[in-house]
Amino acid sequence: MTDDAPNAAHDHDEHDHSSTACEEALKELYVYIDGELTEEKRTMIAGHLDDCNPCLEAFDFEAELRMVISKRCHDDVPESLKLKIAHQLELQDDQPHDV
């Protein structure tokens, strides 16, 4: 998604800038950021982001927001709580399971 990419300067008439293409790209944005798309879908959205500045700006904003949230918004779990949870999981593993 950089300007020095080999296909970055292709004919914009070939690209679908319809609201449907933008809606599709934005709908899949979080899944794209998380890297959970098929290669085909990922390539399609990457191509759209290369050609559509408003969608690229939305992508950049969401990616930056996720980084800030992941760095700043986390709580340390007390060791005592971790031990209680591990103990409860062990108790459940020891119980017979109904199938």
C-alpha cells in the first residue's frame, strides 16, 4: 500500500470506486486487520485500499486505534485470580462429562 509499489499507479478507471466496493472493503476491515481473510479476499481489499484514499484513511485510523488500545488498555490479572481459575478448570477436568 505504498506509492512505490509496482502497480500503485494503474488506471483508476479500471477500479470500482462504487459505494458497494467501499462498503464491502469497510465491512471486512476488522477481519482484514486481524489477518483472518482468505488470500483472494485479502488481495481484493488490498487493491481497493491502494486505489481508494477514503478507505485507506479509514484503514489507517482503525489500525492505529487498535495498536493504541492494545498497548494502553489492558489490566494485569492478579496471580491469586489466575490460580483460582486454574484450580476450577482442574476440578472440571476431573468430573465425568455427559455426552
